[in-house]
Amino acid sequence: MRPLLKTVPQALFATRPVHLLLMETTGEYCHLCESRLPDQARALNKRTGTDLEGIIAPEVWPQVLLTCEVCFKAQQLAALLQSPPASLLYPDEQLTFSVNKETSPFVYEKKPVTRYLLDEDNNAIGSPETVELVIVRGTTESARATINHFDLNSAWYAEADNTLRIPLQEHLSAADLRVHQRTEIWGLVDDYVKRYRQLLELNRDMAGIMLEHGRLLAAASGFWSVWATLLWEGTNDRAALSAVLLPRQANLAAAARAEGQATPHDVFPGTHPDVFR
Ligand SMILES: [Zn+2]
């Protein structure tokens, strides 16, 4: 979960609806599942579980997150069905990702998962299949509670026995594609990192061009933590990870807009720089 420094120039509060403020200062990604956002996005009030619209007062700003429709609905359902968890992790309050797996609250791993398709009576249809999925694992109790609250591995995944038991209708409706999208981007990044390493062996002078290409690819694909995980595993290079995934200047675009200047291009605005801790 990409950690955020969610700051906004004061002058923008009176002129921008909350969705736009969030997108301009942190990018067009769900703060929870990290998917690239389509047109509809929610400004979730973390404290009430409701969504906000329009102009908000500056004092409400620390309470809002930008989420996709699926993450928003998951937490609504969780609030109905379960008593509220004691503590959840939020990317604008805690350092929710580190390249150091020992300290990162969330760890992303590709692994074989046993998938059962279920009929209307919840009986398995045919034999189970093994599918490769990228699963997010919580390393602390709060991280695990957060994964459950927002169903970040879908409502059908059970960590205890590493199974996905999904009703056929849900499977066909593709209503929740977050894990599959995460897995798809994992493949893309894995391929990118392999090419980057091959290029380094051939010609180190080309590294900068390849990193710039990665920066654009990452901005377009989303799933920042997948990028951070694989780039770090494949290169162990802080400079490479920073070049691809960290904004060059915090809130550059938002600051420029507040002053009425042209918007400079940057990727993953608002990302917390302390991801090497
Ligand atoms: Zn989401």
C-alpha cells in the first residue's frame, strides 16, 4: 500500500471538489488496492465510512482517502457485518510499505492458490484448480485487519488454507478484479525488471532511458507496491527504485496549479519518500 504524504496547498480547498484535490495531489490510483482509477472514484471518509463530494473544509482533509468502487463497497459491507476493528492502517497515517520485508506491514507475493468454483448451494463444481495470484499479506495484526476490512485479496480468499472459494456467478461477473489486475501487473513488471537487468549487462549507459521508460509504464499501470517489490528484489538499487517510483518533487503539480502555472509532469505524486526504512 503506497504510503502517502497527503498535503495540499491551502488555496486549492475553496476551488476544487475533493475528488479532484485527491487526484491532483496523490495521483489517479485507489489509495487501498492501488488500482488505476476509472472515471468513478470515491472520496472515503475514513472515520464515518461514507463518501464525500464537492468542496470540503480543510479540517476534513486528513480523514479522506481516494478509493475505487470495490474497496469502498467492501468497507461498507464490513461495517455492516463486523464490529469495527480496533485499528486499521491507512497509507496517509502510517508508513504502509517498505522495501524491507521485515518492517513492511504489507508484503506482496505471487503464489499458487487453490481455486474452487462454487454452485448456488456453495458446493464445489468439479475439481479445484491451482492458479497463480499475487496476494497481499499483513505482517502485523493491524495490517491483517486492514486487508480483511477492505477485502484486498477479494472476499473469497482464505489465508488460513490459501484457497479461493468463489461462486461461479461472482467469478463470471468479474465484479472484483483487483487481485487479478495486481497479478497481471506483476507479470508486466517482472518482464520489465528482467529486460532492465539484461540491458545493464549490455550497456550501462542505457540504464537512464530504460528507467524513464519504466517510470511512464508504472504511472500508466498503477499497483505501485508491485513495482516497488519487484524492482527492489531485482535490482537492490535505491536509485533505480526512486527513478521509477518516487515523485521528483512533492506535490509539484498541485503547487503549480495553486499558483496558476502550467502543470509539470510527475508520477505518483504524494508518495512518501521513506520507503527504504
Ligand atoms: Zn481499490
